Amino acid sequence: MPKILIKNVAKTYVDGDGNPVEAIKNIDLEIEDGEFVSIVGPSGCGKSTLLEIVAGLHSQTFGEVIIGEKPVTGTSRDIGVVFQDAALFPWKTVKKNILYGMEVAKVPKAEQESRLEKYLDLMNLKGFEDKYPSQLSGGMRQRAGIARTLIMNPKVTLMDEPFSAVDHLTRCTLQEELVRIHQKEKKTVLFITHDINEAVFLSDRVILLSPRPSVIQSEYRINAPHPRSRSDEYLVHIASKIVADISRGAVKTDNDFVI
């Protein structure tokens, strides 16, 4: 069984005027253990809605999500989520923010310290553990937020535009660090982004959602080993293909192009 199984998922909600709005429909997607999959698509197409359903933060109108062998019926420690905003507690140090989930879960102190050292090192936060969020750059705060999620050892990590609030150079650095961590840890990652180049640079597969009501329009398998070069002609070609397909707006057929 795949690590994440999304079966015929649909979501309809009621807008402010009381009208039903079909956000996503008939989403079928399998994500294998250790795979890094990004979801892209036009603004408002339901990317974040789908991630929130997988996270157990919202319920679907129809269909089923299974992680491992367990249906998702709500939030779970098996599911780690990273959002745009690191949402650190401003009154806690970096160390205390990262340890917060383990303290709530009553993880033994020795194990907390062992895991803390590992993730401070992985996220290049050594020397900043006693700083407060207000003393950190946006990129450093986001590193701390990612460390807080990964230290709980979730079965899957869901990331919703985690680098969109930082400058371009910091974003590139964080992308490279995420690749390094994924290559080392082999965690299953579902990543939402508006940035096509980011999706292609990071992912094993990229899933393109159509305009609302969203279905899976196309799928692109990225057959390039890491580390990758952003200027690689193959990656540039895939990114260009995705941009063209977003403009085309057509729905996937059995004969659709998959790289």
C-alpha cells in the first residue's frame, strides 16, 4: 500500500452568500513511501484545500484518504504539517519551540535532547537554540518551524507554501536544505507551491490541478537525480511544459504527456 492514498476525494463548501462551491472533485492520487510529490495549479484551484484534507484539518465531502493503513479522520501525530508562517511561540526560545510537541507528547527527556541535537544540526540552527523568534530572520524562523515538525518523526510531512514568505536567495537556500534532508531521511512529503521551478527542482513527481472544480490535469515524473542544477535543460523543459499546460487548462486524458 502507498504511504498516502487519496481515493476519489471531493470537497464542496458553502460560500458567504450561501451558494455551494465545488472546490475539488474526483482526486485520485497515490504517493509512495519516501516519495516527494508537489502539487501545483492556478490560484484558487484547491491545492491547500486538498492538503488540509490529507492533514485531517478539514473533512472531505466524498472519498477517502489513507495514510499507511489508517483512514484519516482528524489530525494525528503521524502527520506533520508546515505552513507559510512558522507560527513560533514568541515567548519561547528556538530550543523550546522545537521541543514543544515532544514535551506535550511526554517524550523522555534524554530522547528529546538526542532528537534536538539531530535537528539543530540538520536545519543549520546550531548556535541559535537560545534565541527568540524576534531575533531571527524569516528564513531562520522557517527552519525552526520545519525542525519542530520533523522532530516528531511523522510518517508523512505536508508542506503548504513553506518558503513563500522569504526572499529569493533564502528560498533557494531552504530548497537546497530540504532536498538534503529528504535525501538523508527519505520521508514522504506532499508539497504545495505556486512556484513551478521550485516544484520541479524539489520533486520526484509534480501533480498539476486544473482550474476549479479541480481534478488532476497532468502528472510529471522528474527523472533527474539529486543534486540538481536549476539551469539544467531537462528541468527547464519540464517547467516550461507545466506552464504551458496551466495556460492550456485541459483535463488529463489517457494519452496525456507524462515526462
